[in-house]
Amino acid sequence: MKKIVSAEMYKVRHNLSFFVSMIASVPLGALFTIVMCLVPEVTMPDIISGVVSYYKIFFIVMIAMYVTNDYEKGTIKAIVSSGVSKSRIYFGRLLVSIVISELMFLMSAAGAWICAVVRNVPAASGGQVWGAREYAESIVIQMLAVVLYAMVGYFISVILRKQVISIMAAVFILYFEPMAAQNLGKIIHADLSILDFSNTVVQMEELNITGSVLLGFAIFIVIVGVLTCIIGTEVFKRRDI
């Protein structure tokens, strides 16, 4: 797997489009702050805690571009014929997908923070001021959410292999899932808000963490983990490249 990770990271470092995307993450984060500042009484915690929710589609798009690029150019055949097992290839490229997403998130968060400092955004949130611990917790939680988004984007891209279709499918799933949970709850007359991943992530970002929120987050980790680690691997291993 180390061989695959090293090779993939080399490709990423020498790919102009990914390099530009990484650099663009900083001004994108700053743009998020500018948009948030249109809201009256916005605070620093509001901005820092909302980066991943605002830019989740951006992460999905970049992962789809990274994964499907090898399929559309045919270079995936060279990767598979390198002598490394398909399982290691799958997990190695998944790891690189997560690293790419995390770097983009951190650069976006840095851009948002810098812009917020320059604009003198107040630090108070609900009468309380976040300290270094609260900001660190919010960033770590968002990084965990990035892992899940990257896993979803990677899994769908491996299955569909076409860039545009993969992006559309991933976006559809991310936005359809909360609606599906709400409608299913209405049908069976039950509160299924715990299955609304979008709402769960927002609550965790803002550190409104309760037992049900943590349970909902754990459920999604298990579901996404099963999809990517079992189904995705088997499909990749059995499919002719």
C-alpha cells in the first residue's frame, strides 16, 4: 500500500489542476467568511464551525476528479498491472483521497480564519467566547466529517467511473439523504432526525453534542465504512479494468 500511496501522492503533487485547487482553497475559505459576514451578528465560531458544511460539494468534486481521471485516461490499467493487489490499490487510493480532502479543508479553514481576523469578526457566540479547546474540537469534528464525505465520493467514483455522473450521484445522495430521513419519519410516524447526517454534522460542528448526536454520527461511520471497505473493495476486485 505504501507503494501505491507514494505513487498517487507523486501524481497529485505534479498535477497542475490539483495544485491550483489547493491554492484556491484559501480564497474560497475567505469567500465563505465574506458571505457569512452578510448575516447580522455573525461570530468567529459561526464561521470556523461551518466551513466543511459549506464546501462539502467542493471536496466531493475534487475526489471524483482524482478517482475518475485514471479511468477516463486508462491509466488505471497501469496501476492494476503494477503487481500490487487490488485491495491495497483500493485502500491506498482511498487514503490519498482523504489526505487531499483534509488538506483542502484545512486550507479553506485557514482562509476563513484569516479573513475573519482581518474583518474583525467578534469572538462571542451566544454570550460565550470559544477558547483554543473549542476551536480545536470543532476543527477535529469537521475533519472527521471530511473523512466521511471523501469515503462517499471515493466509493461512488470507483463504482461509476465517470466524472460527471459520479459528481452528480454524490451530490444527489448528500442532499437526498436528509430528505429521505425526514420523509421516512413521517411515513412511520417516528422521529428519525438522528439519521439526518447533515443536521448531525451541523450540531457537532457547533459543539451541541448529545448522546443522540454521537449515536447518529457513529451510525453513519459504520454505514459509510461498510460501503467503502467491503462493497467497494469487492466491486473493484471483481471488475475487469
